[in-house]
Amino acid sequence: MLVGSSLQAALIAGLLAREHKQKVCLIVDPSMEHRLAREISLSVDCITRPETWQLLAQSRSEAFKLLTGIGGGQALRRVNPVIVATNDVCAEALAHMIHVARGSGYEVEQVRLSELPSARAMLRIRGARIIQRKTFRPALARWLVRNGVHVVGETDIALTIKRSGETLAKSADETIRARRLVLADEGALLAHAKPEHLEPKFAKAGATTLLSEPIPSLSEVCVLNPADRFGALGLTNNSFEIIAHLPHDEIASAVVTSLPDGRKLRPAGQATFDTCVSTDGAPVIGKLGQSGAWVVGGFARFGAFVAPAIARFLAGKATGNEEEYFSRRGAGSARKSANVTDFQYSDSGK
């Protein structure tokens, strides 16, 4: 049984059913179809760990094939994201990132600071892919059904989790028993993990989504700023979708600071929500303390693009490199943060 409403969660569920022949139930939030986005799914991110860039490079072809196989030619869109540093801490991280990304075969170039006066450093990564959520999600739902995943809305679902991991999900209409529960994204973690199990590995964060009115074409389509995990994506209707770990009254100033031509944006919609981040900036995967549940969190924007590797790890069929990567990022007391710590997104701009 998996709980999660992200693309990452759904892909893992479908792969466990299709590739690993497991009987899977996916519990989702039904309201996700009617709310503003809470995620940008991108094949790269603001990462400083060489082994994470290597995992992304190794997963690239498999992920692209999977995603286009589900959603066709419209599933992915090619983008060349610009990463902006607006303070010295972020600039130092970008100086390191440019070398580790190139070392894994990515084409990375520095961008002239004149494009954004507030920037301390800017770089561009070429050849990335973004999942086009609005066209991909309906295809993903059909793919889950074809592969036998039982999808249930989490409204009025009560979960009982034993220390062994066995889980009982009960609603007015049905009762589902599972041998293992996986909280497969940050929303699921906040909803179902007890604070005493969550806090050693994760910290709660507030976030805001801003949707702009359609505007004339801007100079960049995808912009990331490690400070407050700011991300801006130009949509096909010429509007911008912006998500950041900021309260609603601070996101407008972050747009101006982080986005070239950001002063042109006019808001069309806005929503706030709670999420969480790993306390050491690295992914977390494995059994969460004494809770009995497994967790998959902290993968930031790239989780959907390593979903095949995550599913193999959960099924006990990871490759040697995958096993080493995920085992070092477990959720238990054996995790050594000094060996996995990545850049601290939410604290970087403070």
C-alpha cells in the first residue's frame, strides 16, 4: 500500500505492479485534480552531491522511455533551466554544482549576470525535461488502471499501522489489508507519520503556489533558485507557475528577485500549503524509525525521474549502484548525514 498524490508516488505504485508483479493499492487525495500545482517535476535540480547527478544520468534514458510510454509525445517538454543564486551561500553551491554536473555528462554553462541584476551567480543546464502535468496526469491514471493498481481516495480513510509494517485501511465502503505501507511523498508524510517519527529526518515547511496571468514571452521558461526552493515554469498558455517555500506575502518579492523580467508578472491565482523537507537536504527512503511505515521523501523535483530505481529498491531488486545510493539514505538511525548531506534549500536564503 502506498499513500501519495504526487507523480512520484503514482509512478512507483504502477512500476511495483507492472514490473515487480506486486498487488498495489494507492491512496490519493481526490482534491489534487482541482487545486493549483504543488510540484514541478524536472529531470535535474539544484544538487551538489556527485552520486545524485550520477543516479540521474543513469536513470535518464529509462525514465524518458517510461514517461513517454505512458503519456506519449506530449508527456515531456525539453527545457534549459536557469539556476539563480541571489546570496553568497547559494552562489558557492552553484560554483560546486557546475563541476559535479559536468562530471556526470550534463551540459552546463554560466549565464551573464546582466540578465538579472539581483543575481550573484547564474548557470544554465541544457537538455533537461519537464513533465507536462496537465496532459500527463490523465494518461497516468489510465496506466495505473491497466496495470492493476487499486486507486482509492483518502477521504474518510483510517489507517492502522503495526510496527511490523502491516497496515489496515478502513473506510465506510471497504477494508484493505497490506503487508507494508509506503508514505510515498511529503504530503503523505505530513498526513500519516507521527511527529516523533518524522522530526529527526524531516522538518515542516510552508509553501506557496502562484499562477500568473498569460504574458508576452519572457526571456526564460524555467528558473530555479535554491533559496527557499523557488521554482518558476512557463506553461504552454504563456502563464507562469511558481512554487516556493515562502509565505504568500513574500512570494511576489521572490519573483522579482529570482526571475528575469519577473516584474511583468501579474497574479491570477495563489494558494498556500504545508510540506516538509529532509533535515540534511538528501533523499530519505526506508523504514521510518519504529513507526512501521516506509517513507520515500526529500527527492525534491527529480523524484519522478528516478521512480524506476526507487521501485526496484522497494522490491528488493535494485542494481548495485542503486542499492548503495538508497541504503546510505535510509530513514533509520544508521543514516550518516555527513555522508549524504546536500544543499539546504529552505534555509539557504535566510
